[in-house]
Amino acid sequence: AANVEEAFINTAREIYTKIQEGVFDPTNEVNGIKIGPQNINSAPGTNRPNVNSNERGGCC
């Protein structure tokens, strides 16, 4: 299980680079790439500021 996160991040980075270069077209399902939910208000892995546990539903 060591380095699993690093392997995932490196692979995702390579795929993202190829999308930017036009090698992969994320709108074409043949490539096996799907665009996930987008959150333009914050970076991945960050929490929303100024939201208390009651507003989040009290969980997690």
C-alpha cells in the first residue's frame, strides 16, 4: 500500500497533461475518461471555510 497515493497522483497528472495537449478528448467516451464533478470555489482536498458542522449535516 506504500506509495499508492503517489502512483495515483502521477497517473492523474499524466492523463491531465495529455488532455491539455489534445492527445485525449475527455468528451469522447471511447477514451475511457469521464469528467467528474467540478468545484470551482475550492481546490481539491480542501474544506469550505466558515462552514460549521450543523451546516454540513453534523457528519464528518
